[in-house]
Amino acid sequence: RSPAMWPFSKPLPPPQPEDPVDGMFLWGFLGFVVVLWAFELYIEVRQRRHLRNGVLPTDLEPVVSQQEFQEATAYSLDKNAFRMLHESLNTTAVVLFYAMGGLAMTWRLSSTLCGALRLPSDNEYVRSLAFCFLLFVKSTVESAPFDLYETFVLEDRHGFNKQLFSVWLSDQGKQAGLWVFLGGPVLAAIIWIIKVSGPNLHLYLSAFSLTMVLVFMGIYPNFIAPLFNEFTPLKDGELKTAIEQLASAHKFPLKKLFVVDGSTRSSHSNAYFFGLGSNKRVVLYDTLAPDLLAIVKADTDTDTTADTKKGPPKSGKGACSIPEIVAILAHELGHWAMSHLLKGLVVTMLHLLCFFTFYGMMMSSTAMFKSFGFDEKPVIVGLMLFSNVVAPVEQVIQVMMQFMTRTHEYQADRFAVDEGRGEALARALVKISTTNKSNIHPDPWWSAYHNSHPSLAERLHAIRNAPSAKKRQ
């Protein structure tokens, strides 16, 4: 044996020219990530310029003070700067991770993790769970500093944060536990369906997705949400009676009314309803009207502030009255009356059906796998890679669905106006917006791209110009 050939038993084959197609999917994806970041940065710069030069709209002057407008602008500017930094660093991390073969490296590391835990690394289900768990840990570690800063610095600076670090840490642990006990079985089921479905894969995956959506709509409010917040039945009184009368007038199948202790984490306020079929429930944040929605503690509960950073909220200018809360729920009832949830679900399922149909065509693409550094073709990896490949199309669809959501918000407002609650709804929207320091007059491009709800200025204009509102003037 020639010394020049040592330690090989035969000469190495000559290097093969790289197939330009092999890297097409990877660099196409990374190019889109950078272009999207640049576009969103442009949108944020427009928003920042708009905020700095912003003037309180004339039609809002009677209902929003200059001080409230300036406080909301200061909050929006801080969030704007945070988003630009966060997205820039996140984009850099994504590009480096994929360009350096991080996804394939994580797949190899999942085999090592299985071995360390004495699990069969040759079992695709087990290894896929280990792979996804490593990505979950990576995502959590990367996002934690930003989440901590946003919660305990930015939100605290503007008077919103109410939680202790121990509560935040507990929430992270609960989320990890939910991922393991709920996400794991769902992930395994998806892999199994893809393996056994054959040419009808898109139909079975769509049916499974619909089933999971309906199941989680049932278990989230009853089992998952209570892990993070306390839901207390609304006490008897004028507010409860008014809400029940509203539901009865429209034959809304209201079963229960709850108050959630949102004040233990933030002073932001909200209201919503949930439930399937004839089992509807309404949830009101205690920050919406602290005196009306005060949560009654048991007599034995002597430490009522043990889990909060600050005391309970106090009613003030931003507290909603009973007619205003009922008007907010009339808006929510409008979503139900016009079947917005059902329409959204149908659009989502059609979207998933198309997604899974094209995934079935590309799930075994050798070029796609090799482009991201994979010689083998794990099912769950293929699903992730396809999601990356079609990311530009998904972004367009997301913007279109957001436009549909904004349209639904206008329609729900119109429903409340037609019920004769337009003025009360307008007052409630002003109070919620100013209390939450929402951006009441954002840059039009930024609002259209980012906001699922129209701005306060847009909603008040629509409410005041609704035909039924004009008739009452």
C-alpha cells in the first residue's frame, strides 16, 4: 500500500460538482427571510416616523386628551424600537442557523439525546419527538431574554406589568409540560397519518386538523386556561342581569359568565366568549371594570396579593360602565350572529387542505431534503422543510386572512350599532384604547399589515357613519 494513500484502502473518488438545484430551496427560503425582514423594517420605520410626527386626529379630540395621546405614543414608540431590534436579531439567528446546517445538526443531535435517555433512536416517532423537543428548547432559550425584557422592563415602564418573576417562570414550566403531554401525542399522530395515508394524505391530515381544532376549542378554556388564570363566576347583580337579557334577546346560548383575574399579570383589559354549539360562555377581564368585576375571594384566603406584584386595580376614568360592557358583549355577540367563527374555520380548513395537497406532492423531494443538509427523509422534517419552502405564499395568505378579520370587526361593530348600542360601544372602545395605551392613529401601511383590528380612529369613524347611527342623530 502506498504511503500517500494511507490511511485509506483505496484512493478517494474525485469531488463531484455541486448540483445547483441542491441549494435552491435553502437559499430561496433564506432570501425570502431577509426580504421579509427588510420589508417589515421599512414598515416599522414608517410607523416610527408617523408616531414622531403624529398629531391627535381632530375627530378624536373630544374623547381623547393630549396626555392620553402622548402616553399612548410613548408606549408605541418603545414597542416599535423593541420590535425592530427583536426582529433584526431573530432574522440574523434564523439565517445563521439554517445556513450553517443547524436543522440537520439538530436532527443528528436528537439521536444522541435518545441514546442518553436510553430510548430507541432508530424509532422515527421517538427521534422526531426528541428533535421537536430540542427545537422547542432552542426557541424558548432564544425568546426568553426578549420576553423578560418586554414583560419586566417595557411593560413595567408603562404601568402594565403586574406579575412576579416566579409567576413568569411558572408559566414557562407549564407551557413546557403542555408541549410534552399534548404536543407529543399530536405530533406522533401526524407522523402516523402521513405514513399510512397514501394518496389521500391531504384529506386525512385536513380531517385530523379539524378534529384537533374542535378538541382544543373544548379543552383550552376548561383545562388549559385555568392553569394560568383564575376564572370566577360573575356575581349576581345588575351587570349579570343585563348580560343575560342581551343573550336572551338574541337567543344566544349563554351558559356561564366568568371573570378572569387578568390583573395578576397585566392591567390590559379585554372580553370574549368561547364554547362550541349551545355551550357558550362569556369571559370578562377584571381590569375592564375593577369595582363591578371584583373577584370575591374566600374568607380563608388571607393573602390576596401573594401572587401579584402590585395591588388589585382601582376603578377610575378607564373603568367601563354596565351599558358599555354590555355594548362590548353586543359586539362579541355580533361575531356569533354573523357566523364569523364558522367562516374563519372554513377558510382555515380550505387553506390547510391546499397546504397538505401540495405537501403530498413534495414530501419526498430529494432536492428539498438535500438542500437543507438531509440525506434521509424523516416525515416531520419534511413537513417543516415544506413549510419553509412555501413561506412566501403563507405570508400572503396571512395578510389576506387578517384583512378578513378586520372586516369581521367592522361588521360586529355594525351589529352593536344596529342594536342601539353605538354610543356606548364608542365610549367603551375609547376607554379600552386609552387604558391599554393602544396606538389610536397608526401609519396606514403598518396598521393594514400588523393589526387584526382596525384602529380606534377607524372604528369610531365607521360607528358614527353607520346608517342606523345616522338615523338616530
